[in-house]
Amino acid sequence: MEKGTHTFTFMGTAAGCGIPAFFCDCPACNEARRNPRARRGDCGVMVRGANADGSPGRTVLIDTPPDVRHQLIREDVRTVDELLFTHAHFDHMGGLGELEYLVQLVRKAALPTYGSAATLEGIGREFHYMTGCLDMREIQPYQCIELDGARYTALPVTHAPGTYGYLIETKETRLFYASDTGKLPPETAERVRGMDIMAMDATFWKRNWSPDDHHSVQECIEEGLGLGAKTLYLTHLAMHYDEPVTLEELENYLEQYDGRVKPAADGLSLSI
């Protein structure tokens, strides 16, 4: 793929509790203790454009997981310009309080914050002390907004009420990001056929405890490739529900797809 106009970065790629989970001694968590490449923080992504001089453009975060401060430091991010939320579960919004002092001490203006009505209500309830820091902007299903030259379309997915995946379109690339979803609703599925890049929920390995809310690795691959994704990234990986799978085992399993299916990784950046 040619160099794109924006950079899409996986800030975190784990399901809630991360890899390793502090309380878990399964093979996947112990692998992550030994091997930094196998470690994962809670899910979130960043999209950045580029200025004419090559410096980073505006910074858009999709979700603010509990690890967000460490993720921003790792990526040497000094400011955030807009927030989009997929939904209001703790592992996707729990780090929002880390941005309070960015607003109060640096921006000195409320941070544009986009999400469904249900998501914004949940954020307002959990972070009521930050209402003056956030400029809440409701997005309707299938509504499009443009931020720094990229177009974002909110597409309903199967998870908590009001949960969105985001279709992100630049001049070069069409990408669909859905960190939490089971089988996609029919209209959403039709809209994301033939994506250049799809990054989608692959929470479970083999047995899926929660098929109405999440995919297994195998279900994600079946749906993503069935919709014609050119490249499919597995994200929101638990690695230890219900049968543990190490990163080494997962990578060996994915060899059968000849590079078309890849595990997402914290800090991985794509040119879009």
C-alpha cells in the first residue's frame, strides 16, 4: 500500500484486564511476562494526520482505556484534539480522567467528545466531575463526521446499547475498526464489504462465552474474510478465555492465511 495521509496506531489491543492479567498464571500471561512483544493493554486507537512540514497533525483518540496515560507516553503524544468513543464500558473509557489536566492546564478549552447518546450518558455519569472539560457531541447511527481530513462513519455493532464501530476513510484507505462486536448487523456488514483494512474484535480463542457481544478468533476471521477484507487485524484479544493461547501459538495458527490475517499489537502503526 502506498504511503497514506494519516497514521492509525493501535494504542492497546487486549480485552479487559490486559495481558498479562496480574491475577493470572496461564501460559499466555506467563509468556507475556517473559516476552514484551506479547504484552497488551486495554483497547484503544489513535489516528493522526500530518502537517505540510511532516510534523504530526491533529490527534484523534478512539476510546480512553485505563492504560491511556502510559500509551500516550509510549507514543510520545503531547496533546489530544478530539475523542471518539465506541461505548462506555470501563475498559474503553476508564482512563478519561487522565485527560482532565491536559484540558485545564494546556488546552483551556473543552475537548470535543463524540459518541452515541447512550455512550455520552454513561461517560457523563461516570465522569460527572469532568463535564466542564468535555464538549459532548452526539453522533447518530450512520452519521459521518470529518476530522483533520479523515472521514468517520459511526456504524452500529452488536455489543452494549449504543456501541459503534468506525469506518475511517482517507484519500488512500478505507478502514473499519470495531473493537467490541459479535456478528455484525446486516447494514453495517454491507457498508464494510471490501475494506482495505479491518480491525475487529477477536476476544475468545475457540469457545465463545458471549456470542451476542464478541467474536472468537475463528469467528472474526470467518466474518472478516467473508466480507472481503484485504487485511484483517485481530484485536481485543483476551488470549486466556476460555482456552489460553500464546502469541506464538496464535501466529503459527495464522500462517495458513498467508499474511492476510494478523494479530494487532500495542504500538503497531499503519499508514492509511
